[in-house]
Amino acid sequence: MSIFLSKALAGMQPYVPGEQPQDKKYIKLNTNESPFPPCAGAAAAAAAQAAELNLYSDPDGMVLRRAAGSRYGLGAGNVCFGNGSDENLFHLFFAYLRGAGAAFADVTYGLYPVLCSALGIDCKTVPLKADFTIDIADYAAITAPVVIANPNAQTGIYLKPEQIEKLILQNRQRFVIIDEAYIDFGGQSCAPLVKKYNNLAVVQTMSKSRSLAGARVGFTFACEEIISELEGVRRSLNPYNINRMSMAAAISSLEDEDYFARCTRAVQSVRQYTADKLKKMGFEVLPSLANFLLCRHTKMCGRGLYEGLKERGVLVRHFSQGRIDDFIRVTIGTQDQMDAFLAGAAQVLAACGD
């Protein structure tokens, strides 16, 4: 550690993304990327911007903001964009959680405690129930801002909008952030609720359901007052945070609802197929409305499953976190990819029994 590093960052533990291996070609089911390419219009729109990369992107992004908001009956004044939803989360934590604290589940997106550490935010973790569900009642007495991933990472378990509304109404003076990175795979977004509640912000990403993980585009939906404040933060930190190619691709993707619907339906269908097969193999599979499944088997620990699958060319995610260290998280890919995963898992379990 250098003598120049801020003391506030001395103990920071950075976020650890899923592996992006370079050693060989894997069936990659570990980072919840889409198995499908972006829509043709998005790729063409991005390519058309290549000749103008000498020019800055639009710092207002009004076309993008209007396109994102219109899906939920919201205006551009209800939308702030970010370099992936991770940047949107950073803006929210920076603007509203410093000095106020934060509360979130003990098993959820690993970036939340990292942001709290980096920004000096006191955080409280609220244990999930034994079945890995979130009980809204557990947050009733908490006055600090609440952050809920819905469907939850890493479980995929979903709360209905009426449950989120109960959370919001527990304390109208408490800020609530709903992280909807996986909402498009069977859930119903709470974004329309920002017209009703001024203590709510909803965050989404185009990385998963829109096949734009490499483009890095996300959104915050909130009342106009909050968006105005977030725009001030964004412009102060990085006013050109979305590049021209990504912005063009995102706008085109939002215009192609048919392709979006086909891709998300396909993921839901293959998710159910995979869950059914895993259960027949003796796996416990948590009920997921995300583009992944969290599962475990009594014959082998999560680390063993992860390593055995990797040896067979299938990459899944394993977390060493106590409550889920006997699970693996499996991104839903194409039918062929999931059949290869299932075959690999069967081989690993068979070898374990020898």
C-alpha cells in the first residue's frame, strides 16, 4: 500500500466479478450474460457511430431517456442513465446513503457492501429467511435507506410489486432502492411506482435481457426531483458517461420489443426446462425469476461441483459466502448449452459416487 492512498480506502475490498477466462473456450454460464446477440438494429446503430468517435456523446441523452421511460409511462425527467447499472447504484449511494446508512439482505448483490466500504457508509445486513426469501416485515423498524435486488441476487427469488409497495409505505421518510437487473425474465417492474412515491428509486440494466453487457448501459427511474439531483451528481463525476456507440445501440434495442420478447421468453422456457432436469437429478433448485438458477446437491459441495464442471469445459459461479457456499449459480444459456451443463453435472456426480 502506498503512503499516498486515502486512509478512508485503506481497508476497501474491491468487488470481484465473475471469471472471464482466457486459457480456453468454455461454455460460459457464470456471469449472467445473455446467450443471444444484440438485436440487428443495435449492432448496426453502434457501427454507424464508429466514424464519429472523434465527437463526444450527447451529455443529456434525451432520446435514450425518453425511450427508456416510455416503457413505463414515464418521461425523460424520470430517467437518469449510467455506465451500466453499477454506475447508477454508485450515484445513488453517493447522493443518498452517505451519512444515512444502508440496509440490505445478507445474501444479495456483492457490490452493495463494496460501495458502502468505498463511500464510508454504515451498512446493516438483514438475514434472508431459511428458505432464502426476503420478509418485508424484517425491514419495518429500519430507518436507514433500504436496497433490495428484485429478483434477488444471488437467489433469483422475486417479490411482487405489492410487496415492494408495502416496503415503501413502512416509512415514507425512508429512501428505498429497488435493483431490477433481472426483472425482465418473468417479473413485473416497480418503475411505474416512482410516479406515486418520492422515496423510491428503481435501477435497471441493459446487460442481461437486452444482450448489451459489453455496451454498459443502465438506468435509474425516480421522481423528477431525485432525477434532477442525480443528474447533478452524474454531470459532476462524468458528464459523458455513455459513449456514442453504446447510446445508439441502447436506443435501437429499446425500439425492438419483438426481439426483446423472443429472447426473454426463450430464457424463461429454458430456465424451466433446466430446473426440472436438475430436480430429477436430485438437486435442490431455488425458485428463480432471473436468468440464472441457484442449486445444490447433497452428494457434492458447491466448490466441488464448480471445479468438476470447469474441468469439463463448463464455467458456472461459486460463492464462498457462508450461506450459499454449497450452491452453484448457473446462468441460463441456449438449450444446447444447458444440455451440455446438465451432461457435465451428471458426469461430476457420477465420478463423485465412484
